Amino acid sequence: MKKEYTETEKRILHWIGLIVENYYKSEESSLLTFNNAKRLTDMEITHIQYTAYFNCKSKIKIWLGRPGLFIGSKGKLINHITEELSALLEKEIEISLIEDNILDYLIPVDRSVGEVDDEL
């Protein structure tokens, strides 16, 4: 079942795409790497969840297949995304990345013993 996103989550996902694209276009040394592998679709984002809090930082949880692309070299990209989204949302945010391993959905695993179920 596909999750329906709220309007805010849709806006955040759109903004992340624009921020990533503009970040790599502004970095002269990274322009070639952006064209090769740094597109938002290459990060394999599968789900996003936004939770707004009034008294503390709002939280954005992002499930994705390749968190390293989202983090960037020395954490520069995720810090840039956090700063830009904070400005756009006009509040402090905290981004949590959750690696979404698609193989967990394709190959049943018995988590109690940690072995792959051979009876498919």
C-alpha cells in the first residue's frame, strides 16, 4: 500500500530536490559528479515523514537506499539541506536518515536467528 504524503511532506521533498540540484551546480568541483550520480533519484528515497513540534525542533525522517549520497562529502550536503529547509520552513529542523534496504522486502528473513528463509 502506497503512503499518501501530506502537502508539507510533498513540499519538503520538492525543496530537497531543488536544494540538492542547486548545491551541486554551485560547487564547481562537483559539477561533473552531479551529472554522473548525484541526482535525487539516485538517492533512492522511498518514504518521508514530517513531524512538527511547537516547543522544539521539528523532525524529518527520510527512508532511502543510498544515505551516503544524501550525506555528501564530510557531511556538507546534509548540513546544507538542513540549513536551507530550516530557512524555508522558518523553524529549526532535525533530519534523520534511515537506510531502507529493499532486500528486506524481497527476501524474507527470520530476525530471531538472522538467517535467510530458504523456503520461498
